[in-house]
Amino acid sequence: MPDCDPKNLIRECYRIDGISEAECRSILLDWALSLPDGADAPALIPALLARHGEAAPDHPMTALLREGLGEWKGARRGHGRRRRKARRSPPGGAGR
């Protein structure tokens, strides 16, 4: 697995005393945008949690990583197209 934090953005986030959730979100976005092309960000989150989150369970970045991991897991269910299509169709198929 490639280095999960090549620019050490997440590591530095954990070193900032009193960092806010908003600041952590900004750093997390910077981290995701700085990953090499083709990197699988969702696959890297467990490594980030293992490296940093276990030692700082109450840190705002730990909460965001856990939240992100759950969202990505939910997004992989593959029902998005079907749901979008269902929302566009009028009830009973009228109007086609």
C-alpha cells in the first residue's frame, strides 16, 4: 500500500493543539486532493485511523475519518442510479 499521508498533512493536523473540526475538514480535503492520481482514498482511511486515530480517539480528525469511512462504505452499495431514476419518474409513470 502506498504511503497513506505522503505530505504528512494528517500527521501535522494531529499535532495542532485546539484544532477545530472545520480546520480538520479543510486539511482532510487538502489531503484527498494531494493524493497521487489513481490513489484510492477510501482504502487509505483505515491506515490513517490505525496510525493516528487510536492514540487520539477524541480528536476532531479521528471523528471525520470515521465519518468518511462510513460514508464511503455506504456509497459503494451501487443503488444511486436506480434511486435517481426513481426520483425523476412521476408516480405511476404518467407523463411519458
